[in-house]
Amino acid sequence: MTITEIKKQALKALKGQWGLAAGLTFIVFVINAFLPMIFEVMLSGGWSNWFLADTLPPQAEFASAIISLLLMPLTVTTLWFFLALVRFEGPQLFDVFTIFSDAKRYFKLIGTSLLMGVFIFLWSLLLLIPGIIKSLSYSQTYLLMKDHPEYSILEAITESKKRMKGYKGKYFLLNLSFIGWGILCIFTLGIGFLWLTPYIQASTATFYNELIVTQEQVEIQDWNE
């Protein structure tokens, strides 16, 4: 499947669902942007101190980082929402927030984020390019964890590396193809991102569904033969 076909398939899945997708994007953005900021303001001594400060107090920066980390699973479940969307499973907005009622899976996602961050950081110490390549290799980890909740963190990362062999370039170009739209969205004061983000997420989910999942189906077929 070509990049153009992936994006067309994503748009097909979004047809009639743009309102829901844009609404979800807005809600998740507000939560991720403003909840850490509220803690920054509180620990900076109020709005005026926070607004006028050149640098935030260490405790405010630390609290903001912790809150952002704790909210990270919400970003993952948003991607899972779009995976269900491109599979025409009729996902609901509430599905994104059920992760907070599943403590085991919730902390597993946080652990995955931390471990991948460490791996990518260590590779980036060598040069920037190896870090980018590894981030592409690990890119399917969260989607694999959706389909395979039985995977451990390392198993999911390893499986992503395995399945991205031969596909890293295509995935990189897929993401690169949205740069023009991103520049245009800046001129809309960011409002355009309410529609661009779902387009990107749906395309990412389609890439996984059409090029990564199908590898598993081929493996099963080869095994049966």
C-alpha cells in the first residue's frame, strides 16, 4: 500500500466522524496543556508570578513533568481510538478514558514510554540519525500493545523493531507528507490542527493496520503451510 493509498483510506474512515475526531483532539489537548499548567501556577505562587517568571521554580517544573507523564497514556488511547476508527469498529469518545480504570495497563504504558525514551536518548547520544531511526523502529509499540495486551514492554518494543524492518522509510515519508498541512494550520492560529491531528492519527493507524498487522497474518499462513 502506497502512502497516498494509506491517506485515502484514513480519510475514508474519517468520513462522517470528523466532528467526533476533532472534539476528541480538542479535549485531549486541553487536558494535556492545562492540567500541568495549573500545577505550575499553583507551585509558582499564583498567576502573576507564573506569568512574569523568567524561569519556573524547580518544584513547579518537576510537578509539571510528573503530571505530563501521568497523562501520557491518554495520548496512547487516543491513537487506539483511531485504530478502532479505521477498523470501522465504531469507537466512542469515552473509550479513550477507560485506561484510567485499568491500573495494570495504565502503568505499563507509562513504563513503556519511559523505557523507549531512555533507549532513544541513548542512541541519540551517538548521533541524531541513530536516534531518529530507533524512534521509527519503536513507532508501532503502542499499537501492538493494543492488539497484544499479553506482550511485556520489551516484547512489544522488540516486535515493533522486527515488523518495521523495511518500512521505516515509508513511515518517515508518511509523517513528512503532513508538513505542508502543518504549516498551513499555523496560519489558522492552530485551529486547523483540530482536523489535521485526526488525519495524521488515522493515517498512522492505517499504516499499522495495513502494513504491520498483515505481517502477522502472513506468518500464521506460513506456519500453517
